[in-house]
Amino acid sequence: MSVLTRIRIDFRTAVRLRIKDSYSWHRALWKVFPQNDTRDFLYRVDSCDGGFRLYLLSESVPQIPDWGAWETKRVPESFLGRPVYRFQLCANPTVKRKREGRKNGTRTAIYEESELKAWLNRKAEQGGFAVNWPATQIGPPINQPFIKKGRRGNHKRVDYQGLLAVENRERFKECFKKGIGSAKAFGFGLLVLGPAN
């Protein structure tokens, strides 16, 4: 059974902890799962009201540190039995493009709305659900730079928000647990769900 945690942290505390980008968040959250050899969590970070709000989905219960306000609860199996959900997804939509002289393609960010829709449609089909596009919005791609081991990198953050309908329950449950798309260690891919009215 998955565990969902909501965390609130103010800007001053984040600065004190030297959390300044998505890789810093990744390292801070790894520390609350000292028993894990592999990452079994997804997370999402949003700026709000003088600080940050995080959603953390994990397979094990986090060891709550001495920073932030943490609220943790288990996700009941029945929650994933609904036919329709409101959803939010902070994603890093990319496509592999072939380059001359290279055996493997290079992962490239997607910008065009039609491609962003097509990307989520592919992921939805794999994840056992369908997106209700008239009721779904796509935010503009935003740079999300980070520094890892002294090297600079950048992801493109795209926020999707709307309605989805479950078509294959088992694939949907797996998608909820494993996330969508690339760069999951950097705060992408968590499908935040709520009941549809």
C-alpha cells in the first residue's frame, strides 16, 4: 500500500538546508528513507505562500525529519477503484530524436501543444487511462535548472491539470505507483489524484 505525505516548508528553512533546486530536493528526500537501497518514491514541489508544498508518494513510511510540517497517510486500495479522477501532473515531456553519427537517440524536450498532448496520450494509454482533453489544461514549458556533482543541467517542467478516466485498472494502479515520464528523481511524474465531482 502506498503512503502519501504532504510537506510544507518555508523559504528560510529551505535556504538553511541548502535546498535550491530539484536535485537538492531529491537529496533531502532520500534522507527520510535511510533503509532504502533504491528509490521507491515520487514527489512534486510547488511554490506557495512564502515557501514550498511537496507531495511525496512512497512505498515505505518516511522517517520525519526536524524540518517542515509533515502529514502522512496510507492510500487505501479503494481510492484507486474510482472510474474518473481530477489530476495534476508535473511532467518532463521528452522524445528521443536520432542524431547523425550516434547509435542512440538524444532525449529532447517537447514544446508544441500538439506534441505535448500526443506525449500524454501515449503515456495515458500505457498507464491504463484516457485524458478528457476538453476538461484538461497544459501549462507552458518552464526551465527547471539544477546542479548535480558540480555540473549544470536543465529540465523542462510542464504542468497538466484536468480529468482522466480509468480504462485498465491494473495498469492504472501501476502507473500511479511508478509515475509518468522521465526525470522522476527530479520531482517529475507523480500523478496527483482527487475525486471528480
